[in-house]
Amino acid sequence: MDEIRSIVMREKQQSVSNREWKHRLVGYGYKLEETASGFVVSSMRGGEALLTL
């Protein structure tokens, strides 16, 4: 999970918007959804939630 969090946060720093951030994560096979409890990162392949930011 630490590796995934590291990738996600690095891509967030390099993005100018949440839309770009979401698009960049798709290239890694991750889906980013904004929920009431924060951003949820899930796998594009299996769809399971991996972590909440």
C-alpha cells in the first residue's frame, strides 16, 4: 500500500487539476473517485478499493 500511496501522491504533485490527476493514474491502472470521506483509489482491473486518502 505504501508504494501505491507514493505513486498516487507523486502524480498529484505533478498535476494541475484533479481531472489531470485522475487521468494520470489511469496509466498506472488505478481509478480515483472523490467521495464524502475523501479520495478512494481502486484497481481498474478488479475494481476493489485499495486505499482512501
